[in-house]
Amino acid sequence: MMTTTTLAAALPAEYRERLLQHAREVSFDIGARLFDEGRRADRFWIIRTGTVALDLQVPGRRAAVIESLGHGELVGWSWHFPPYLWQMGAETTSPVRAWEFDAEAVRALCAEDPEFGRAVAVWVGRVVAHRLHSARIRLLDLYAPYGSGSTE
């Protein structure tokens, strides 16, 4: 998948290389929980192989899977915005290999170099906008027929 939210499409090569210098390789088995809603967002990942499902807690129901992420995609954006708490949950749906980043270190890089910081902020902003749209569509698919608020 190649969208404007993947690392390769979002950042110029120079900035990708700079960011990847601060990555460490990690792997997760299927069913690994990367993070849960409301917990501290102190890291993020870029998927190399495998898939990760983003989910949203829905009171009185099972967590709703909002989107499935794959190669080159950013897992987690809450690390970039105070109060640095996860807004969704994430779980692997296949074995995953990824690059993991320390959020505080990347925020410091962004502060040191405003152009780099702007590029990262635009990338993360696009990811947030895309995920918000995906969440809206998915929740409408799941729940609109049962509670659309229609008075007819």
C-alpha cells in the first residue's frame, strides 16, 4: 500500500534516513497488543512486514476494528501531541516486523531542526486526518443502522 500516509510517500529521502537512524528493529507475534487507549504514548512504529489492527473501545460492546495497517505505515500518532496518551488501541493480526522509535527522542530531533520537525508534523497530521476519516466511516458501517438518530 502506498498512500500519502506511508513513510516512503510522506517524507523526503533525507528525512526518512535521518528518522531511521533512530530506529530499532522489533518483532511481534500474532495477537500482540502494542498499546491500549488511554495509556502513555512513549513510542511509535513503522511496519516493515505484517499487519496491525487499530481498534476503538465502544462502551457496552467489543472494541471496533477501525483500520488495518501494513507495510510502511505509521502505527501510533498520539506520541506527537500532548498529553501523549493513546487515542486507540493496536494489536497485531499477523507476525510483525517493525522499526520502533522512542517518542521523546524524535520530538527532540524535531525541536532541533524546524524543517525536519515540520515535515514530521505534516506527515503525522495526514495520518491523523486519514485515521479520523477511517474511524468515522467504520463506525457508521458498524452502528448507523442501529442508532442513526432518525425520528421516523
